Amino acid sequence: MGDSFLTLRTIHMTCAGLSILGFIVRWIWMLTGSPLLAARMTKIVPHSVDTLLLASAIALVTIVGFGANAAWLSAKIAGLIVYIVLGTFALKRGSTKNTRAVYGVLAIVVFAFIASVARTHDPAGFLHAVHAAH
């Protein structure tokens, strides 16, 4: 797993950070009614970052393999689906700004869960520590 793995992992982690940062900024702009939310770059950059994030994820899976990593990778994929759905409700589909605010917080929590799964390679992520405390 040499240099290509480390490079891809760095790209993936950087894109993940840029993705959540971009989501939070757009979510705040939506909540505050900022005209920046309608800017052309605001519509293009997130898709570019997320495309590179997904491409790097696929490339990483081809290197590390899915079989032995299926549990935690599946948890990340499931979390990603939940994050995307929550994110669309936070930015567009929520009926009120209060509803969108709640969906935004939930999306951020799910993103943190996905990151914890990636960091620990444990499908329970930070929930493992919460469960272990009881």
C-alpha cells in the first residue's frame, strides 16, 4: 500500500474536510438568507469536491479491498446515504428554517459518525464508545 495509498488517503481526507466545511457554510447561508447561496461557484464547487471525494473513496477501496473491510466500509456507505438525505432536507427540502436547522445539526452529527468509523475502522464509530460507557 505505498505512496499511492497515502496520496489517495490524503486527497480523500482533504475532500471530506472541504465537503463538510462547504455544507456548513451553505447551511449557514441558507439560514441567514445570504445571496451567496445562489452564486454560481456555490453550486459548482461542492459537486466538484464531492465527486473527487467519491472517486478517491472508490480508488482506496480498490487498494485495501472490500471483503475484510466490509463491515466498517458498509457503515460508512450507509452513513453517507443518511448524510446526503439529511443534507438535502437541511439545504432545500425542509419546510421551515427551524426544520432545516435541525436537519443540518443531524447531518453534521452523521458526518462526525462517518469520520469516526473511518478513523477507527469500527462500524459503530463513536457509538461504540457511548455503548461501552453503559
